[in-house]
Amino acid sequence: MKANETIQTQLAHRTIREFKDQAIPNDVFELLMEVARQTASSTGMQACSIIRVTDQEMKDKIAEVCNQEYVARAPELLIFIVDQYRNYQIAKEKNYVAEHASDMDRFFAAFTDACIMAQNVVTAAESMGLGTVYLGSILNDSEKICELLKLPELTFPVIGLGIGYPNQNPQLKPRMDMRLRVFENTYRSFESYLDEIKEYDKEMRTYYDLRDPDRPLDSFSNQVVVRFKQYNPKRQEILNAVRKQGFDLKVK
Amino acid sequence: MKANETIQTQLAHRTIREFKDQAIPNDVFELLMEVARQTASSTGMQACSIIRVTDQEMKDKIAEVCNQEYVARAPELLIFIVDQYRNYQIAKEKNYVAEHASDMDRFFAAFTDACIMAQNVVTAAESMGLGTVYLGSILNDSEKICELLKLPELTFPVIGLGIGYPNQNPQLKPRMDMRLRVFENTYRSFESYLDEIKEYDKEMRTYYDLRDPDRPLDSFSNQVVVRFKQYNPKRQEILNAVRKQGFDLKVK
């Protein structure tokens, strides 16, 4: 099956961390926001928003939270957020105080909306020759992000996104076979994962990450161990930050 | 700025709930899974998976959870899931018992991965003339979904997706102006949201939902109130189900 242009764009996805010193034209940005606007949304509630960070001092502070200096240099820096605040206010103006606005199902619906909106923007950006980098690292300190962006109650940061014209050309990063990730009807586990990913482990060692171009990446299974050893209490305790933003965790 | 083909597809997004009685050819499905595979993934860990539901009895049961009978008729029904189980097993085979695999930052990273993968599949599907419907309703009873799909510890359902050839042609659903959703540097709230969405409220009343084609939809602000009045304890208490799947909520 021949991939059409859209799918060719999607299959060519790579993370771009270094951008040309070139702003994104206004009409291109507007088009990205129009794509964001038309993205599917849970029950049509449109309960997510975007903070466009243009202030350099703010960018620097966010880069500090991310612990990634390239974040400060991204020509566009967007933070996608859960936003039940807006609809809560709308209901309030209609004289309805929506106690359920703070429930975790609303949080997750909005969180999902924010993610799929971000991915729609990524695909649109890449289709116009732009590069993107997702910044899950904004959650290294979600309270700090809430404070910097002055996020009101019933909002919460989900993911950051850097966008710009690519100034690097990374290899396509190897992925594991979908046989290990797509299952029919019920979850399937495997006798030995290391056996199953033997070839993939090898393939990963042929990949050179431009952040460390002098040596190939470690095997996938070694990367897994290294990643699991990392921990950050502020990331792990994210639900306390969620609660601080006014959500009711309803944990028994 | 003229929208390219990809963006035209994205701007034409509508939810499709009724499909032709026509299977998706294998090569088309394979291409969708290849797009899923190449989707960005947090720290490259690929910690999400897909359950492809092909068994009609399973579809019926999931439709029951969703409380949407059309779910049972979707030619393809995919459930995207958080999956830290696979990498946990990989680490274990490497003699590392990853206590941090159950932390909530891993849960959210995988949840985000699952959502952006779903949206990438949606765009790819729509670019090939397929229609899609997101099913947030699988979380009406997430424990039941875990049970039906036999989801092991450290996995969790995120969102469902129905895919097929459209057998309906809905209007484009009106969305609020992005002026209300994109803010520069810090969150912006508005004096009166009802004033701001006056035109949008009107526009929404010109939209006919094919689920109830005899009358236009209610204004957006009225929809917000109606939606906030709905509640479902199993949805609200989703974090208890998350904990039951082995995640450590780390709530103080």
C-alpha cells in the first residue's frame, strides 16, 4: 500500500531539538491554531487551552524546569493545558455552580483533549516543513509551571511543544515491532521479551542521537533499565499538584 | 495561507458514528499501525499498546460499557492503553525490578503517548477517506474494560477508537474562537464568557447532530451546564481503578 502525502509526513517523524533562528510566519501559526481548533474534543466541551510562551525570560524559566537548555531557543513554545476553568465560569454565569467540574473524569477528558490537540498541531507543523519537540519535561515541576503561567484552578499543564524550522537532520529512530504492541481482543504477554526484541536491541545500537553524536545509543533493553532507575519526587507526586489546582482526586 | 492536503484533512475532521458494512483492507490497517509505530513517544520508551477488538461478543460488551450501541458496529475497534508492563518485564529479565514503573509520572507519560498515538492514527485514517469516532466512554467502567481485555498490572485503558468507511456526512461542528483558548505567556480569563461566546452560542444552534437530526443542538453554554450535571461515580473515581492496576498514586 502506497503511503499518501499525509502518511509520508507521519512516517518521517523525528524529534527536532535545534531550530533555525527564524520565526514562524503569522499565517503559518494561525493555520496551526485552526488545526488545533478543529481537533476532536470530548463531548464537544473543548476543555483544553494553549499558552503560547513568547517572553524570553519565561522561556528561560521553563527551560530550567525542563532541564533542557534548547527549550529556551525554540522559536515557538506552546504549553497545552487541561482547562475546565473556562466552562466552569460559563456555567457559573448561567447560575450553575458545577461541582463536577473538579472531578477526575473531567480532568482526564481534558488531558486527553490536550494531547490529541498537540499531536494534531505536530502533524500540521511537520506537513509544512516545520520540526517539533515534545516536552514532557515541563512536568518535572508542574507546580512551578502552574505558577509561571498563572494557571487558575481547574487547569493543569499537560505537555509542552517546541516548533520551528529544523536546523538538524536526525536519523529515523528505530521502534520496536508492532507485533509486541498490538494485540487481538486481549492483552498478550510474551515468554521472553529479551528474545523478542533481540533484533531491535541490535538495531538501536546503530542509531546515533544528535545530542551525543559520538557514540551509538545503548540497546533498548538497557535504555529501559536506565530510564526506570531515574526518579524525581515532584514528577511522581504529580497528583498532589493536580489536587492543588482544585481537582478532587476522589481516592478512597 | 493555503492549507496543504494534510491540513485540509485535519480541518475537515468530523466524528463519524455510522460506517459502511465494509472491512478495512489489511494493507490499510497495516499502514495505520505503521503510523502508530512512528508516533513520538516519551523518552522513546513506547509505553503504550493497542488492543484490536475483533470478537463480536467483546465488541458488544464494550458497547455496553460505552452505552453507545454503534460501538458494536464499528468495523475496527481499537483500545489504546497505558503499558508499563512490557518495559517492566524487560527490566526484570535484565535482573532489575523497576519499582518506579508504577509511579504516576510513568502512568501519565504512557497516557500521553497513547493519546498522541490515537490522534496520529485518526489523521492517517482520515487521509485515506476513513472516518473515526473517539470513545472516551470506555472509561464509564474502566475496571470492566481491564477485565474484558485482560489487562495485566501496569496497564490501563486510555481511549477507544472506532474506524471505518463513513456512512454519514455530518456538518462540521462549530468550535469556539481560539481567542478564548490561546493565551500569551500567562492564562487569561475574561470578564464575561457569555458575552464572549454570544455569537458562538448562536452558531451552535444552527448545527444538526445526526444522532438527533430533527432539531438543532442547544447553545454551547447550555450544553456546558447539561454536561456538568452528568456524573458517573465510576468515572469520577477512576484513580481507584488506576491504583487497582498496580500504580502507586503517591497521594499525600
